Amino acid sequence: MKKLLIPFQNIRFNIWLFAALALASILGTLVPQIPENPDRVKEFIAQSPKVGALLEPLGVFNIYYSWWFIGLLGLMAFDVVVCKIIFGRFPGMRTFKESELEPGIFSCLGFRDAWAEPAAPEESSGRIRETLSKQGYRVQTRSLPDGSRLVTGVRHSLQRFGSWVSHVSILIILLANLAGALWGFRETLNIPEGSFAKMEKRDWVVACDKFIVEKYPGTSTPMTFASDLRLFDGGKLVDERRILVNEPLEHKKVRFYQATYGPYLKEAHIGFFLKDKPKQSPTVVARLDQEVPVPGTPYRLRILEFAPDFTLNEENAPVSRSMEPENPAVLLQVLEGDKPVKTAWIFEKFPTMSMPPIEPTDKFVPVLAQYVPGHYTGLQIAYDPGATLFWAGCTILVLGLMVLFYMHERKIWVLVGKSNGQGCRVEAGGQSSRGKSFEREFTDLVGSLRGPGPV
């Protein structure tokens, strides 16, 4: 079984897998996403139909919930399990292996020194033990069959767990992202001020009672904007508060963020002048996407679009230049029975003008007499069941990396045995994850361990 898993250990495979996830994340940042801004996705596809036709089947416009991105996360998690848990060796709770507690270990150590002391082995080993303890080493003493004593000490032994902790934290983060991709959701709600909307992913209703926008003096740049919201769950009011940017409303781990806003037409007063009956021409109050009858006539009116600052782009298509009411206009459709007979833009500041213009054969002249402006609030709604797990994984990852890179493990062996004459002979050795840079520290440590007497 392990032979089948060997390719997952290959460093090139790991690099390519990580690069694929990184590129997918960059693509998800650069390309508009449906859960965050569906209008921008439609605009992107309209402006680049060929690119849109290529990206849409691949799920690029909803990349973090696409089957292949979830598959990459799962593959990365599986790769971590293979590399670190199946093939890797757990460092174990014992700092020193049994083979490291034998005198033969000294021949394997990169740093060694030896000297003689006039004191008895018991006295020297006690002093060495005390010195190591004062310098932060966790010390143990072992008596050997030949009567000598092996003193071992270790500092920052947690470092050997750093790599494992880091890999486990990566696995936790990947599982958190996988949970968010499988069971989380994002959606956008645009709610006109004074209205409400029903969520798609939850049976909840969100009402916007009031929208507030404050602008920098003398400019059209918003200084702050906020929404007074009410949230209904199962017909019951469960929360009511004002939300601002970075101050969301939260209910059952679902967060409602203030994301954007825009102009909204509350109502428009349309003067409908009849050419054959100018004195009987009525004024009709119409709202966006609502049909209203014109009293005393066979006509009905419907406002299809509203532009607060009407202009034409390079392709002569109607657009709004800004969100400020500099040139308000509505796209009005006139129906006779069920048949549309006229669709034209009419302007508040230019009542005698329409686009396309009124024809001599038309029996009426519509005029935008007055309009009542408003705003809609754009809410970004997000639910991520893996959020808590994600932040826990990030915290563990940071701690693991700090332990791995800043707590270099140091191991010291000191063998105290009887000499041929009086006193004892001391042999010291050490190793550290710092490698060659540990040499100076080892030399200073040996200097503090030496007792009086000839070398």
C-alpha cells in the first residue's frame, strides 16, 4: 500500500500542488465571484463573452465552491497525512532514545570535549547537574554498570514537535476550508430603503428600515454609510441593529456585512399628456418594475430602469455616470392592453426631450415631472462553519512555526567515570538543531562545566 503513496512524498508534487492552489486563489481574487457580486459577473461576461464562455463551465465565477477547488483542498490534506503521518516518524515523548543513553553515543556527536578532575565522580556529576540546571537544561542522571554516571540535559525539547504541529495545523486549516466550501455559503442582498428581502440560503427575512450615508464636505465621496436592519427568523424578530462597514450583524454564525449601496427610485410622478385631450392629461405615480394604469385611458405604464446621472458610453449605450442625481432619467414603457407601444428614456431636467424622441404618430407625450430618490443597501451575507476551526489552525500554525524556528533544541551528554589515578575523567558531547552555530555555545558551556584540576 505504501508503494502506491510514494509519489505523494515527491517534493515536486508538493510544490506543484501548492502552486495550483495559490494560482486558483489569485484567480478567485482577480475574477468577480457570483456569491460576492453577481452583477459584476454579468457585466464581465457581457464585456468579454468569449472569455466568459470559457470560464463559466469551469466554475471560475464561483471558484471557492467549485468541484475542482474542493478536490485540490482534499488532495492537499491527503498529501499532508501521507507525508507526515504515514511516512513521517512521530518524535515521541522521550527526549533521549535508549540508544542515546549508552557511552557509545559520544562517537556520533559533532561536538565533544574531555578533561580530568580531582573530585570523585559523585561530586563532579552533582556539580555538573547543578550547573546544567542553572542554565535552563532539564537534567537526568543515569548510573552505568561500570560505575560511571551519564548526565543528560536538554533545552527547548519542544522544538522536535514544531514540524508535526505545523503540519497538523495545515491539515486543520485545510479541513476548515473544506467545511466552508461544502457547507458554507455566500449571498448578496440588495434591499431598497424601507423594504425587505428574503434570503436564498435561509428561511429568513431581512428588512432595511433606514439607510444613512454621510459624505465628505464638498464632495460626493462617502465618509460612512450604514443600514438599520431587522432580521426575522421563522416570522419572529430575532435581531435589530444598525450595521456599518466592518461592524456586521450576526445570527446563528451567519454574518450580515454592509458591503455597498446605490441609488434607488422610490417613486416617480409621470405626466401623461394626451395629444387629443390635453386638458384631461393625468399624472401617474409609478414605481420601478410595477405596472400602473393611466386613469381614463387604455394605457398602462411601467418603469424599467432608473439612472440618477444619465449619459451614453462609447458604444452609445445608456449608463449612469455616477450615483449622484445630476441627470435623473427613467426608462418608461407604455403598454396598450398587453402590447408595448412605446419605450423611451424621459428626463426630469429636460421635460421636452425623450430618447428615442416622441413620434408624430404617438398619441401621448410622457414627462418625468418629479421623482423621489432613495438608496438601496447592498448586504454581503456569509456563513462559514469552518471559521472557528480555521482561526484555531492559524494560531496553532504560528505557534508551531515559532517553536520550530526560534526554540532550537540543545542536547548535552556528560559522562563522568573513574580515572586510572585519583579523581575522575569527564567526557562531554552535544548536538543542536542550530548545527555549526552551536559550537561557540558548546565551548562556553564546557567552560562552565569544568572543575578545578589538570586537563
